[in-house]
Amino acid sequence: MLRKDKRSTRPLGLSFTMRILLVREGALGDILLTRPAVRALRRRYPAADLMAVGPKTRWRLIPEIDEVLDPDGLLPHHLAARAGHPDLTVIWAVHRPAFLPAPDIHVSPYPPPGMHAADWLVRSLGPHADPAPGDLEPASRAHTGAGIYLHPGAGAAWKRWPADRFAELATHLCGVHLIEGPADGNAVAEVLEHIDLPVLRPSSLEDLAQHLRTACLFIGNDSGVTHLAAALGVPTIALFGPTDPVQWAPLGRARVLRRCAAHAGRQGQIRVCDDPTCLAALPVADVLATATEMTVDKDVDDASREPGA
């Protein structure tokens, strides 16, 4: 039996239009990993209005969300007024935003050791979730393009595969473009020191998504862009080092490459290895072999050969 809403006498059921408020702190990849939980909520309450608090540019990538309350430029009491009194409030954050309604569910967004973040968020919903295996599947794609996108950036320097490795990899592939986001200038510049490649500088996340949909392959570090590519159904190679892919691997058509054997030992641990050469230990040959396996474009197959072949 579902508990009653603490602000009314209405039971949380399907006989009225529910308003559900979701709060998830984090960057692009973190938001994308909430989609299985959002889908599970949508199936449990198909007629509900799902509202999310956070940047519109990120939450708009989750199609099941009906409304986004973007805190940018809003005072806390204005945001609280817009949120109103939801029938169900879910906060996936370490600290509860004091200006929002008291949550029905408030858990850390970080999964315990050995559990993927997406699974953790779904389980945190308890009886409010109706999960299905399809929640982890990537979006369908209308067609497959011929380009290859490399993203050498990441939110932290220790998540970045060395620039010279990206450059060496690019010499074996055809139709390669680099992706440069607002914080990727240095990472891209370091690759360009070794090889001249065209650079895509998308004007928005929607623009980036449109370009990614034309790719036959994406290769990137543990970053939000890599999560987006995988979520769009693009064949994706995710290069992991000091982060634990058991917890943070992209959802979708993704292959994780990693040489590090360390795993999270406690909840909330992001960096699980302090070896500065952890990610650098991943050789170009491994990435190239996986790229050859994952692409169906004959030009890429022809170009993915050893030098001098």
C-alpha cells in the first residue's frame, strides 16, 4: 500500500495527475545516467507531470521530462514557488537543497561499491519504480554516418588519455574530427600539436547531439560527451582509468577499455587509483583494435591497419 502524500489526503496512485519533482546534482553524464530511473517512474505513473531541477541544456536530453526548472538566474524562493507542492519529491544529492520541499526520497547520487549508478538510482525509488530491461538500451538511430569523432577532453585531467595517444590513433583512422567543448581548449590544442585535424565546436548540446548522430564511431574519455554518444546509440569506445566503470560506464552501445584493476571500496569514491600513469597504460593498439571491431564502414576498416601495411 502506498503511503499518503504528507501535504494532502490523496493517495499516491494513478487516479489523478501527479506532480513529481526530481533533483539530481552533477554534470551531463550524471544527468544521462538518471534516464533509467526516469523511465521507471514514467511507467509507474504514466500520467504524471515530471519536473526536474537543473540546467535545461542537460535535462532536455531526457525526453520523458515534462518541465525543467532551471535555477540559473532564479532566487531560491522563486525556484521554490515554481516547484510548488509536488506529490512526490526525489532528491539525488549529497545535501538537500533547503529551499525545496521536504523530499519523499533523498539518497546520495553515488552508488555503493559494485553497483552501477543507474541501477542505484532506480533502486532508490523503491515502490515508485517500474523498471524494465529496455531502460538501459540506447536510442534507435535512423542511419549510420561515416565520420569518427574523438573527444580528448574530460572534467578532470586525470580522466584524460594522453594527447599524443589520440593523435597517434587518428593517423590510423579516416574521417576523424575532434570535438571541443567549452572546457576542452587545452586538451584539443595538445592533440593539434601532434596532428592537424578538423575541430567541431558545437554551439549547444543539441548541436553536439545532431553531429554525433552522423558518426559511425565515437572515442572519448570518461566524460559527459562520451555518455551522450552512447545514449544516442553511436558505437562508442569509452577510455577509463582511475574511475570505476562498474559504477560509471556509459549506458548504450559502448565498449569500455581500461587497464587499471582498481575498483571503488566505499560509497562516494570517484577516483579509485592514484597512479598517475593509470590511464596512460592503455595502449593505442588496444583502442585501434576495438575501433576496427566496432565500425562497419569499409574506409575505416581499410585505414585501421598497421603502418606500412
